[in-house]
Amino acid sequence: MGRSQETQNKKEVRNKKEKKRKDKAEKKLARKDNEKRSPDDMIAYVDENGMITSTPPDPSKKRKIELEHIEVGVPKRDKTQKPDPIRKGILTYFNDSKGFGFIKDSETGESVFVHINNIIEEIKENNIVSFEVEMGHKGLTAVKVKLFK
């Protein structure tokens, strides 16, 4: 009496291949069904709030926009309005031994470098200070730094 030449492992491999073949055929049929849809089914619209919808926009809500009113990029500053040269911020870091630190500007949120030579009054970390900004070698530098009162 001879044993069957087909082992359990061979049966599993054959079944996996067969299942893979069936899945591939099903996917092919599904793709064919999707091709039968019209291009109108794939159109998306944008409503007045910028949200994507499947319904066309209401023509009664349409607004006329002048071409000159569209601003692309950063809006230009009004040249008549000069920024206040004296700024306010918080001293976030200061190293006494090295003689420098950083101030976080309260208006812009930028970090501004400060050197010990540009400090008028004695200051410590987390103090609120007033200062003026100049362009230094590597970026913005705070000058005339003193405690804010």
C-alpha cells in the first residue's frame, strides 16, 4: 500500500494559488464594472466655503469679485504707518558667563539675539524687557535693552 504523493504542505500551496487566482479574477471584474461609469459620476464641486461636494453650486450665491481685490502673496504694508521702534518681549534665555541671550518678541514671536554690551539695566531670565531691533552680522539683534515698566 503506497502513500499519497501529495503532502499537506503541497495541498496548502495549491489552495493558496487557487485562492489568489480567484481574487485576481474578481478584481478584474470589479475594474470592468467601474469602467462603465460615466465621467459625470466623477465630478466634484467646491462650495462657497471651499469644501468639496458632489452637488453643483447654487448660482444665486455667486459673488462678483474684482480682479484688483485679489492679493497674491504677502500683503504690502502701509508706508504711512511706521512700526514702533521700541518693542516689548520676554528674556527667554541669558547666559551671564558667555554674555548673550535671546528675547522672544511679544508682537512677532521671533527670537531676537541680545549681547551683554547692549543691555542698559541688569536683567534676568523671564523678565519682561523693552528693546530696539537692529540688523546684526547674523540677523536681528536687540539693543538698548532694559526692564519694562
